[in-house]
Amino acid sequence: MAESAERKSTQQRLETLSTALHRGTAAQVQQLLASLHPAEIGDLIQSLPHGPREILWGLVDAEDKGEVLIEVNDDVRAGLVEKMATDQLLAITEGLHTDDLADLLQDLPGALTHELLRSMDKQNRQRLETVLSYPEDTAGGLMDLDIVTVRANVTLDVVLRYLRLRGEVPELTDNLIVVDRFDRYQGLLSLATLLTSDPDASVAELMDGSVAGILASTTDDVVARLFEDRDLVSAPVVDEAGKLLGRITIDDVVDVIRDEADHSLMSMAGLDEENDIFAPAMLSARRRAVWLGINLATAFLASWVIGLYETTLEKVVALAVLMPVVASMGGIAGNQTLTIMIRGLALGQVGPTNAKALMIKEILISIMNSLMWAAVVAIIAAAWFQNTDIGLIIAAALMINLVCAALAGFSIPLALQRLGIDPALAGSVILTTVTDVVGFMAFLGLGTWYLL
């Protein structure tokens, strides 16, 4: 319900915005933009074709442009950055968090990146270079260096006075991070504990030393799973020696989860979630052509298999009519197993220790389903063509294809992962080829052997 309401709200804003842009009422557009969060402005920018998009971008408040750029996808960001002057780009980076600035720098021209780094003071430049030294899909690439640390040997009263002197704490701060004099991570002191405990108690007495820091090299999907499993709002990031580097907050993890979901959905069609939906038609056509070419090659393979049984099809037309049933049922069954495997691998729930048990379960499921649906299809086919033999042939072919589909759906993601290929990207194409080829060969081969 919340997602539906959010989608409806975005559509309503888009309609209002489009009407205002069409009428040329800039004041109304600016009033709307002033009431929106940068993330909502980013959604609107991505939802507009290039002409209106550039007009809207020009009306965005200069103080918000940096955060809006962080919220849009790579393609849209590159298009907006390309049309901005160097001084404008330098201005909008001011005030951005270190992790957001690191994300933005990935899409800036090299010369501009160097100029931006030169314009920063030594401390901020070192902080930014620390984040940039890690891949963006790791805990180090996600972390923010704006943290509050305290020592274990001081009292809570000292910590409270320090915070008052500091004047503010970073957003989403639920814990203070305890370190030793060498900045090695020791544990966490929750703000709730700080505010409700005896001021004369020491940090060492009340800190939670059981919460392990997240290694900077940890991949972002593992980080997201840790936040989910432990219900974290923030978490410290450490290096191999245990030295505190920064922290990750829940807002960055939500972005990771959403990006992973978008990636899984788009990859199944051979598309990139970072592509601009309003990119020029020629560019989009070129990107999609590769995937269509791969699919065409697999389709010709299935057609070649059918061609091997051309004589059989000429003599028994009923086989040609029923062929799609076998291929379709195998494809659906295989995709069910494939989806479970891809999800299990992504969540770390499938590995060498339990793979065999899962494979046996999927084969048993395919056998049970194949027995039930083979009987149904056999009765329908026999009644349709007044031929019991055709019913028996399609039933046998269906059982063979469903079992093979389960095996393929199980093994393909494991094989692709071992080869370093994203199973969500190539799994469905390979599976479709397997189920088509096996289905056609089983059905037409049995028909040739039994009827001719």
C-alpha cells in the first residue's frame, strides 16, 4: 500500500510538473521543487524526456543540486554533468558527505576530479581519498567518515560535556564509537545508555564490546544482510588491523538493497538498471541489440533441433501443434528453480553444504509435478486428436523435460557463479535454450521412434 501511494504521488507530481513546464510557469515549478526532498526531485528528473529534464534541472536550487545528482542513476547523472561548467560542479560538491562525494566523483571527468581534490583542504582530501581507495561496492566504498569517537577510560559526564561542546552529531547517529589511543575499534556506546545511566560511570563499564566492526573489504550485499539480520541503524567499518575507518548508515544500505533489486530485475532482460529510460533511441537500440543477438542464436539452435525431425512433422501434424506445450511447461518449471537458486545464492543461503539437499528436493518436486501434469496433458491430447499414442508420447516428453528443467535451473546459476558471471544476467537465456532443445528432442524423438 505504501509503495502504491508513493508511486501515485510521484505520478501526480509528474503531471503537475509537466503541466507547469508546458505553460512556462517557472514560479509554480520552483514552488513544487522547494517542497520536495532531493531524492523526490531526482525521481522527477529521471521521469522526464531530455528537453523538459534540462529545464527542470535549471530550476533546481543550487544548494540541492549536489544531493539530487547523487539520487539519479549513472546515465542521467552523466548527461547533467556534461552540460555543467567546472565552477558550477565545484560549487555543488560543497557540503556533500564524503561517501556521497566519492560516488559523484566516479562520474566526473578526470581533470575535474583532480581540480576538485586540489580545491579541498588537506584533511578533507585525505578523507575522500580514503573512501576512493576502496571499490564502491564494498563497505569501504559505502562508509562515511563523519563519526564521533570516545575513549573507554572517560566517564559519561565527560562524554556529555564533549557532545555539548561539539554542538551536533552526524545524522543517523545511534551509537558513539569507542576507540583506544591508536584508533583501534573497541565497541559501541548507545546514546540511550549515555542519556539514562549514571554520569559518573565510565564508558568501559557500559559500552557494548560484542558488536564486531565490519571489514572495509566486505561486499555491499553482505553489508546489507548484516544490517537486516542485526537490525542495525549504523555500523563501524574497520581495516584488517582493527583500526576504525568510518561507519555505514542505514540510508546507504537501503540504496544498496534497492540497487540489487533493480539489478536483478533488469539483468533478466539483459538491461542495465543505470541506463536512462529516455536515452536516445539509437543508443538504446544498440544496447539491446547484443541481447537480442544472443537470444537469436539460441532460437536458431532450437529451430535446428526441430529441423532434424522435419519428416516426422510432415507425417504427424499433431506433434507440431503440441510442441509448444512441452517447451512452455519446461520453461516455467525451470524458471521456478532458477529463481529460487539465484535468490538463495544472493542471500548466501545456498552453498556446498546444502546444495545436494536442495537439488534432491527440486528433482522430487519436478517428478511430482510432471506426473500430475503429464496425466492431464495426455488425456487432453488423446481426446483432442483421438489418438492415445500421442497422449502417451507428450506425457513422457513432458516428464523428461520437467526433470531436466529442474536440473538445469539448479546447476546453471552455480556454474555461472563459478565462472564469475552474474546468474541473473545469463541464467534465463541458457535455461530457455536447454528446456526448448530438450523438450523438442524428447517429444519429436519419441514421436519418430514410436509413430514412424
